[in-house]
Amino acid sequence: MNPAERTVRVNGFPCRVWEAGEGEALGVLAGLGGVPRWSPFLERLSRSRRVVVPSLPGFPGAVGHDRLDDLMDWVSATLDLMEEAGIDGTDLVGLSVGGMLAAEVAALRRVRRLVLVAPFGLFDEQDPVADPFARKPREVPGLLSARPGALEAQRDPPDGEDPAEWMIVLARADEAAARLLWPLGDRGLSKRLHRIRVPTLIVWGGDDRVIPPSYADRFAGSIAASAVRRIGGAGHLVDVDAPHELAATIDDFLRV
């Protein structure tokens, strides 16, 4: 299925919104690399919900990340983006870096139900988070994914896209994520997680090499109405490594 596409503006800059499926809206905030193409994970989710995927500033389909100087700028932009995309107050899925922003949003403003998939935002020096921006490019696919070939295929240039221009798009997405996450560590989210009072599912890949799977329990320990699900064989980008299992897990949680 090819998603419908529209454009909204955040801080005066265009941000793409993809939408597919029918029924209640389900917002998705993407992880590292953004959403370069409609994926098997999103396709599977759209079988049962109207899936709305706004592009965060700087990620594929959007610009404007260079105007965001600190975490509050990013949270404010995310709130604006969700309002413009029509997913303010809906069920919300956040993956990786998008999971960190989804948690910040849920701590400040009510969402209906929340799914966090390997979110950034916490840091334990005894069990540290890996820095993907400090790795050589050839090492990154294997760090992020248990299926690096699938990740590389996901990030291949779309049909009709100039390969050189596409490399700039992907580099911009890495720059945007680094701008948000740097310095890598606890950005204060640990002080706000207790404010998330909606039903929350925390999902982690059992083979995550970026954020240790033990962090799932750290998040769950601060969110009262939360449950943890680990997906064996999946790395940090669970949506790439186990798209159908992750989508089914989210579907089951949202049906309750």
C-alpha cells in the first residue's frame, strides 16, 4: 500500500505526514533514520488502524532541525507536529529516538495509550548506552539491527531518487538525531517519567546492542501502568528486525 501524503508546517518548515489504513488514528514517531520508505511494520499496523506517521524535523520528509537548540525546542516542535498531523491525544507509538520524544510528550500532555519501543532518554554508567554516532559507517547497520541487510534495503534510495541527494537526506537524519540526543545520557527524562499515567507498553529487542534490554525495567519502574515485552532475536530497531511480531504485539496491547 502506498500511504497518502500531505505536508504540515512546524516552526515555518515543511514536515511530511504519511497516512494509511482506516479507523482510529494511531500516531507513530519514528526512530533513528526516520521513515525513508513505507515499511512492512507500518503496513502491518495499518491493517487494523489509521496509521499517521509525521516526519520529525530533519528526518526524511522534513527539515528545520537546525532551528532546534535544546530538548525543550524538540519537545515543543513534536507537540506542534502532532497537533498539525491530527494525532494530539491519540494512541501513540514511539520508537528509539522517537520513543524518547513520545515519553516526553506523554509526561507533559495526555495521550490515550502509549507504546515505547527501545526509547532513548535514560543512562546508567554501569550499563551504558552505546553511541551510534561514534561508530564507523560500516559498523552502524550491525549495531542498530540484527538484520543489517534489511536495514540497508530500507534505506536504499526510493525509485526516482538521485543516490547522491539521498545520501544527503540520510546524513541530515543522522545529524538531526545527534542534535537531539547529544550529549548522550539522561536528559532529565527520569525526573518526568512518573508523570506518565496512561497504559504504557514497553517493548525491547532482546539483542539490542545500542540500549541494553535491562533499560526496559528502568522505564517500567517509573511508569505506574506499564508492562514490558521483549522480542527475542531483535536488535535496537525492532521495527526492522521483527516488523510483524512488533505490530502484532502493539495490536494486542491496544485491543485491551
